[in-house]
Amino acid sequence: MELSEMQARAAELEQQIFDAVLAFARTGNPQHSGIPTWPASTPQQENIMLFDSATRLAPNHDKALIAAALPAISALMARNFDPDSIQH
């Protein structure tokens, strides 16, 4: 990919993200005409929009990664968590 193509794609991504943030600020919904349909997430399905070389919806994108990492994270937190260290 040539520099001019990368710059054009970067500008397109910037616009897609900006428009999603603006739509969310205005309506509570990030959907706009420049991206694929972005349905609301549910407890069963977290809908993540991946802004990349091809912007796309990625349902439950990190679910397997989070499930694999959770035991290690939980053990680390249990070992290092001191409730008395929390400032109130």
C-alpha cells in the first residue's frame, strides 16, 4: 500500500470514528451511514465495531481471550488485593 493510500484510509477511519462518536453523543447510538450496521450489545452478544483496513462488526470479539485470561487475572487480583488499601 502506498503512502497516499494509507493517508486516505487513515482519513476515512478518522471520519468513521468521529461520526460514530458524534452520533453516540447526539442519540446514544453510534450508528451512521459510513459504517456497517452496529446493533446494540446484549448480555449474550457484545457487538464490537473494528475500525481497521475493512471496518466490520465483530460479535463477541474478545470473549475467548477474556475467558482464557480470566483465571490468571482472578488469581493475581486475589493475591494482590488488599481491601484496606482502597481510599474512601
